[in-house]
Amino acid sequence: MELASRLHSAIEKVCPIVGLRIGKRDDKETWQIAFADETTKKQRAAAMTVLAAFDADAPDNLPASPSVAGDLAALKAALIEEGIITEAKIEAAKRVGRRQPSI
């Protein structure tokens, strides 16, 4: 399967899209997603996370397997950029989590 088809398939699992454009294969800054009108901010953030974690050089028969840390960092950045969450809310959630008893 060609690169564009693999990327399209991966993104449409988390977000409705009408297409995408891959500029330079080795420069994701040139890649663009055309979102469907009904997409939500969360879906767009998820799509951007998929794009950031996508391995263009992965064999066609294997899914790309980004590092968990890289995937979470990309998701956090996308959620902040979309205004879905703020750094202050993340820090507050961490403080609440530390106060919870261990099971």
C-alpha cells in the first residue's frame, strides 16, 4: 500500500477526513489533512497525533509503532494547541492524582 493510502487509513480511524496531501516525504511539516466539516477538536487533535507518530518508512504490512512517550507528547501538544486543555489543568490533574490512594 502506498504511503498516502496508509496514512489516510490510519487517520480516518480516529477522525473523519476528506483527504490529505503529502508534500515532501521526509518533512511532515509539508503534510496536510483536509478535515471533514463535522470533525470535533478532539478528533482533529487525535488526527494530528496520528500524523506526528506515523512512520512513513514502516513496512506496509506492519502498523507504525511510535514510542509511547512520543505519542503522549504529541497528543498533549495537539490538545493544548487546539485549546482543549491547558498546562494549568494538566498540572492540577497531576496534583489530584498524587493524592489518590494506591490500590
